[in-house]
Amino acid sequence: MSSLLARAVPCSPLNLSCTLKRRLVRLRSPQLNPSASVCRAGMAAQPPVSASSTTLWQRVNATYDTALQSGAISKTETNDEIVRDQQLGVPFVLRVAAALRSKPRPAAPKGGGGRPANPFLPPEEALVVAQLSDTHTLLLNKFNVVAHHVLVVTRKFQHQTDALNAADFEATLQVLRAMPSGGVAFFNCGEHSGASQPHKHLQVVPLPFMPGQPPQVPFAEILSDATSGSEAAAVPVRQLPWCSYAARIDIHSTSGEELASAASKMLQQAQSSCPSEGPLSYNVLLSLRFLQLIPRRTEFSGDIAVNSLGPAGTMFVKQPEHLMYIRQHTPAQVLKDICYPWPSA
């Protein structure tokens, strides 16, 4: 929708005249794209998505292709390889992505001082895929390494350190269900988690991580063993040499309320097992069959920053030397560096 429409319909969802004007403009302009407008307060004119998952995935593809062609987003080309960790028996996908060295941090506000500029309020119109609900918007990731990398963002400001709630999970479930081969949603929470934006958001990338791989997370077998017979229960994944908690779920039937409850129980377990001087940093992962929470004690192993996708089985590195470091250090050791060890019995 054009910026003209955003000006013609003020941002007041409770204003009846606003609603009537919006309807009139839509009737007069049937050619306008309803997925392209977000008004200045961050509230979109288009209604929440109520169509099928197929329609949502079509929107992701169409918006991504258009934004890529226009230059609104940039895709970093990578050299990818699989490194099997001998200790864990897990195939890690490693990508050399040199452009990550220059990925911008949040811009400083004009005039100096104050909070950094918020790229989500309002978001760039070219990045808006859909309004998932009254509380969440789906955006493209502006600087992506994986095609169709999207963000589930709260429409009003919430802090990235706030715990995930049922609404966050319900919006994210829509996206995961829409991806043809499934995907992985991840949440970086806290100083040592790999988070870079203070506005609350989850990120979602499609599976598989590399063509030819099965559409599941590389840790699927370990997680399956750990959660066997414990459906919907939050359990420690003792098969891993670092603190990790998981619950077995069904992406098509598990509700946002159930996921929020399981995540809360995992966080309570993590807080009791992992000593931290301040608020505990952690990563949350959500895939077709599993919900995970991994406490974090640091962001870095050597010079390599690791976000939630590291514990999911894939890492982006800045330069070839970092790839060599992971090969020699092993992916399992990298994750042991950044995560908490299990407490002694």
C-alpha cells in the first residue's frame, strides 16, 4: 500500500472514521498491494493473516524476491561445508560469510545521546511480509545469509530480555507451519546470547540448513532420545556436554500457551543450575518436533560470535581463519566454551 494511504488513514484502530476511510480507499484502489504499508506508529493497515499457510509462504517468497531485486535487502553469498563432530556424531553446517564483518549495529539517534534508532518501529515498508496478529508483524531480515530469513516482531515495543509469551509463540507457529520443509525459530535473550537489537523479536530460517540434508535440526536424534517418553515435559538433555533443556512437541497441534509454559519451566531449571552475576542469558530454539532452551555464559569462543543457531547445528563465520578454528577446536568445544557446564553431582 502506498504512503498516500498511510497518510489518508491515521493510525487509530479504535477510531470508527479511520476504519471507514480505510475501506473507502481500498475500494477505490483495488490495485494497491495490501502487504506494503506500515504507518508511522508501527501499526499496519492490512489485517492479520487469516489465510492458509500456503498463502503466507507465497507472501514470504514474493516479498523476498521484490526486496532483493530492489536492493531493500542484501543476501550474502557463502561457502558452505559440513563438519561432523566426532564426539557428538552431529553434522554441523559451517558457512564462511565475510560480509558479517560489516553488518551494521543499531544506528545512533540523530543529535546524539538516547537510545539507538529502532529499525522495527516503523519497519521499512519493503520488508513487511504480513501482519500475523494484533501483536506481531512478519518482516524480512534486511541482512541475510540464508534465503527467506524472516523476523517475528512485536508491533509495540517490548524488550528483547522479556520472556517469550503465548502470543510470541502463536505468531511464530504460523511461520513455521507455512515453511514447506519446516524451519527453525530462534530467540537470543540477554547480554551473552548473541542479541543485537533491543526490540523483541524471534528469527526464523527454513530447513534444511543445506540442500540434500533431511529437513530437521542436526541434533534431532539426540533430542529424540532425551525427550523419549516425556512428551510436553521440559527435561534436561544430559546427552550433551553443556546445559540444555528440551521438550518434545508437535508443531501442528502444540499451542502457544503450552510452549510458553514449557519455556518458563526450562528457564526456571536453567536459573537454578547455571550461576550468573546478572540476569541469565539464553537461547531458545523451536523446530518441528522440539522446543529447546540453552543457557549462555558468553557470546564468544575465541573471536567467533555465536548466536542461537550454533546450538541448533550451524554457524556463520566471518573469515576462513575462523572456519579453521572451528575445525581444529571442534564444534562441540565451541559450544562448550559458550554454554554452561552441567553442575557437578
